[in-house]
Amino acid sequence: MISVNKYFFGALILFMAMGLSSCKVYSFKDVSIPPQVKSIHIGYIENRARLVNPQLAPQLNDKLRQKINQQASKLSQIQDPGADYDVSGSITDYNYTTSGISNQQAASNRLNVTVHIIFKNHLDPTGKTVAPADFEADVTRNFDFAASLSITDAEQQLLPTIVSNMTDEIFNKLFSNW
């Protein structure tokens, strides 16, 4: 009886170890690009929000281009909007609000950022033979910060995170089939 429990316990430990080792932060490197797609045009993502952080658009554009070069390297980035894939967009919302109150005072604030993406598939706009089909989508993320920080200080601290997260969201919207 003891040896059966020992084996059962050992097997249980082994399965738990295997299960825990597969638990990790998800990596979205599953880039899905049909073989006939050779080129992409990344139009400048303009900042059209009511409140403008002058550093956001240039950094977001640079980071998105770098990410596509690194993770969708088979695509040639060209300046012609007639490329196989054409991506454009604009920052449409950039605002902050109070998100938490403590002792009748603001305890935390939230910065909301929305980027409107326009994707055009010049090979097959319907996406029947060369996915994905043309689409427009909003990518929105919220970034919390302490109410004790000024918006200028919060923007300075959050900008690298905003750029990184928004770039990942846009990239996944463009190239991941999930």
C-alpha cells in the first residue's frame, strides 16, 4: 500500500512540476503572415487627441516599425501606400481621470490612451485568400498612476510603458490570429 502511494505521490509531483513549468507569461510571437505577402507600408500614426503628449506619436511610430522589423522580418517596409499591407492610424484619445478616492481625496488617476488603426490588405481586401481582411479597430489601454504625481511627471514615468504596451497591442491586432 505504501509503495503505491509513493508512486502516486511521485507521479503527482511530476505532473505538477510539468504543469507549473508551462505556466509563464504569454508571448505573442505567433506571427501569421501569408507567404504571398511581401511588403508593408506603415503610415505615420498622428496624434489627434484633444490632449497631446508630443513624445507619444514619434516614439509609438518608431517602436512599431522596429517591432515589425524584428518579428515580421519577412516583410519589406516600403514608403508606398500601395504595399501588400497598408497600416495607418491616429491617436484619438489621450486623457486622464481620477480612478480611486481615499478619505475624500483622489488616491489614483488613470491615463487612457486609444489608437485607431486602419489596416488595408491590397492583395485581398476581403481576406478570403490572403488573410486578414481590411479592418479598422481601436486599441485602448489604461495606465494608472498615483494622484500625488503631476500629469507631467506621470507621463514621463509612464511613456515607455505606454509605448511598449500600445505597440504590442497594435502588433497583435495586425499579425496574430487570436
